[in-house]
Amino acid sequence: MPRFPLLAATLLTCTALALVAWRSLPSPLDDVPSQSAFSQSWARGGVVLLVRHMERCDRSSAPCLGAADGITARAGAIAQRLGDTLTGLGLGATDIYSSPLTRTAQTADLMFDHTVARQDWLYSCKDDDMLAHIRQHKAAHRNLVLVTHSECFDRLRENLNVRETDTPEYGSALVLFDDSHPPLRIAGEVETDEWRTLVKHPNAS
């Protein structure tokens, strides 16, 4: 076979094999989890939430909340509403951490109306084992809320052998359930305007 047709055939074969391998990965679950499943998992301390920080000020023309490397002023109110929703679910059995960068720290502190503990691994996840860190910090019968970056969403999907999807919106949350089989699985993704559907009747505590 001539050189160039052979090269083209080889490239076509490699592309087909790569597509087959990609399709063999588990499909991501990007739908909002059912209200009953989420409520039951939260009540037993079996939820892990990765929350992406709110709108970056350095990538927006909107006024900054404070420092230029933080979030926009208009995003602050959204962070507070999201925090109110989670607080309404009850935080007595919930551990909360955030990345130390300004935009994540501002988001987390506004959500929960206090200074949230910082964790470097919630920023340096590109070259780290995100799943191992979550397992290390996820206590039995306690929910875990992590305010972090879109790259950490991607890294966790990679650790779980789940195909990546589009970049998550500002403030969106990747929901994982801590089940016995498997111990951690992606249950869905929730954008900021979808929480009212997922949590209709939060019980404050």
C-alpha cells in the first residue's frame, strides 16, 4: 500500500479505537438527583458536594465584591442563597472546606456566614488524587461540602473513570452519594437555579 494511504488508514484506525475506548467509559449523570434520594442521603450523612466558586471578577465586567481575584458583587447574593438552602437542610452532621484562593474562600464564607476551613488540595487537584482526598476527609455519617474549582470536578470524574462533560457553571454542585456499592458515585449535578426543585421543603436544624 502506498505510504500516504497507509498513514491515513492507520490514523483512521487509531481514531476509531480511541472513540470506542471513550464510549466504554461510564456516562456521567448530569441530571438533578431525585428529591427523595438526595434527602435520604443527606439525612444519613451520605452526601458529598463539590461546589464551584461563584462568578470570577477577573473574567467579568461586573463590579468586584472586594479583591480583583475574588468574585463579583452580584455573585455574593447567589452564594448566600445557596448557603441558606444548605443550612435549611441542617448542617449538624456536615463538614465544610474550601480552596484557599480568594474566589473560593469568598464563596464559601458567604454561603455559610463564617470563615470556612481552607484545604490546599481543593486547589492543587489537577495533578492530585481528588478521590483519595475526599475519602480521607469524608467521615462516616457526615456530609461533606467542598467549595472548589472546575478543574477539581474534571479530576474527580477522571478518578472515577467517568467521562468529562462541559465546564460546570459558576456555583453549580456535583453531587455524590456515599453508598456501599460503590462507596462513592456521582448522582448528578445541580446548578444554582435548580436547588428549589431538589430541596422543596428543607428542615432547618
